[in-house]
Amino acid sequence: MTLVPLFLKQLSPSKKRILLSLMLGIMLGITIAGTLYWTYQEYLLKPLSLSREWRYTLAPKATLSDLSQELIAQGLLPLLPALMWVALARFENKAHRIKAGEYAISVGTTPQKLLDLLIQGKTIHYILTIPEGWTFRQMMEAIHAHPILSHTLAGLDDAAIMKKIGHLGQHPEGRFYPDTYHFPKGRSDVELLQRAYRMMEKQLATAWKQRHRDLPLKTPDEALILASIIEKETGAPEERARIAGVFVRRLQKGMLLQTDPTIIYALGNQFDGNIRKRDLKVNSLYNTYVNPGLPPTPIALPGYAALQSALQPESGNALYFVATENGRHYFSATYEEHNCAVNKYQRKRPLTKNCQRYPQLLETDKSQPPPS
């Protein structure tokens, strides 16, 4: 005879019922715990039933329970595991830490990994690239055309747009940093412009602190204007500082800048791809062929390299430059040499006897590749 039956015989009927109930409760608890553990192993550590990537947008005030109901409705997670998933997240104090946004849930994602994704806020990010040298008008066309941005500026003029972003009365040209911007779904055009504006302010301030001290540029705004001209004059990185040096020396000597990009900017939509003699007389404050000094505002969005070049120009004696066939420029210290270079590269005329005195111009005949 075992001790347990003997022990039970000594108990009163009521105590026997209590003991049996307790034993049954323990067995039931073990069974439930085993079932829950099995469910946890079977579903919460098992990938969701996805056959392809699933994109889901969690609203700003949505809860983990809302998402679990969607998982159930989509057949991605059974009811019991979904309830366990939410309960466990609450128990671990994680349910309230999820972040709103659009998520890309890939094949192989488990409920636990999904929770981590939501807590980390790894939402889908879209991009908009603003190239260096674009005008504000081109930038706004790209912003208006972006399908993901929230559009609030359509139909507004430049002044109204600047007011919307908090810079009432400021001319928009050149005030936004050209870059590739990443943003989640729902970001507004105003937020993007404010971000690009702050970035330009930051980059300009950095470049200004590193400027040469003998420049004819009194303010960061003047540096921004010059940088925009440099940005439009050349796409060759190695030429920017040299071109900046030409413009700085011309400003120091009181010479007209005579830079074609300002004419193109002044002509606006009237520019057809060619600059004619009559265009050099266009009545505009941006016409640097007739107006001394810098134009009133930037003419494009300069990148950091152009900002840096404007404030750290290359030393030298060149006062002129002209485009060659290979997309680079020929630099000259005198007008006579410049005129020879213009005849050679722009007018396609043979070098005269007077031009023979410039060895560098003769060397380019041998070194420059033929037009493609």
C-alpha cells in the first residue's frame, strides 16, 4: 500500500475534494502552459504566411491590436497566436512603442521580427534627387511631380511658398541644398523644402568659416551668389576653384563678370539654347555684361564643392576663360590671348601669327581630343 492512498484515507471528504481540485488545476495549468509554449514555438517564431512582400501602413494612432486584427483578416496569423503576440508585447512593455508609417514586410518575417521592425520604425523611405545647378523652378517641378509627397504648395507663387516655409520676403533661388532626400510616405512638400533650406544654411555656414580672408565677398549671401554662377559655368570639379579665381580677380579689379549663365537666367523661358549679341544687352539686373558686380540673387542651386570654390578660389593671374571642345575651359591672363582662344574654340578660325606667342594655346592643338 502506497503512502498517497493512505494519506487520502486520512483526509475528510471536503479536504479530498479540495486536494483533487488543486491537483487537477495544476495539471490543467501544465497543459495550458504546454499548449501556449507549443503555440509560441509553432507560430510566433514561425514566419507569417506571406507569399510575397506585404506593404502595410500603420496609422499614427493605430495600436498593435489593430495590426493583429489585420493579420488575422489577411490569413497571415491565426487568432490564438495573434492574441498571444499582443499579450506578450504588452507584458514586455513593447506594445506602446510601435511607430506609425508604411512598412515593407518581407517573406520570412516572424511576428517577433515584425514587432522589432515596428518598434525600430524601419518604414519605407522614398527619394527625391535635386541635382546641383537646378533652378528653384526646376526643383519645384520635381517636388510637385513626386507621387508620394503630400502636396500643399500647388498653385502658389514663389513669395507664398517662402512664406509657407517660414522665410517671408526672401528670394527662393539658390536657398535650397541640392541633394538626394529620403523620406517616408506622408511627408509634405513644405517639410522637404524646410529640410533643404536648413541644409543649405548649414553648408553655407561651414564653407564661410573656411573662407580666404582677402575675398571681395562681404556676406555669406554674396558667396552663395558667386557659387551659383560657378556651378553653372562648369561641370568639371577640377575647374571650379580656378573659375572662382577668375571671378574674384575680376571683382577685385572692378571688371564686369560677363558670365553667360547670368544671361541665360535673365532670359528665362526666352532662352532657346543660343546666346546672341542682342541677348548681351537684355535689360535685367542679372545681365553681368552691363551691370557691375554680382547679380542680385543666386541663379541656381550650388553644391558644396561650388560653395567651397567660391570661398577658397585658386590663385593665379587668369582673367578670362572660354569653353573648349572637350567640355573644359581655356584660361587666359590677357584679352589678346583670350581672343585667340575664342577664335580657336568658338569661331573655329586658325591661329593667327599673333596667337603663335601663346605656347599653351598651341599645345592644346595636340593634346585636346577632337570633337565627338
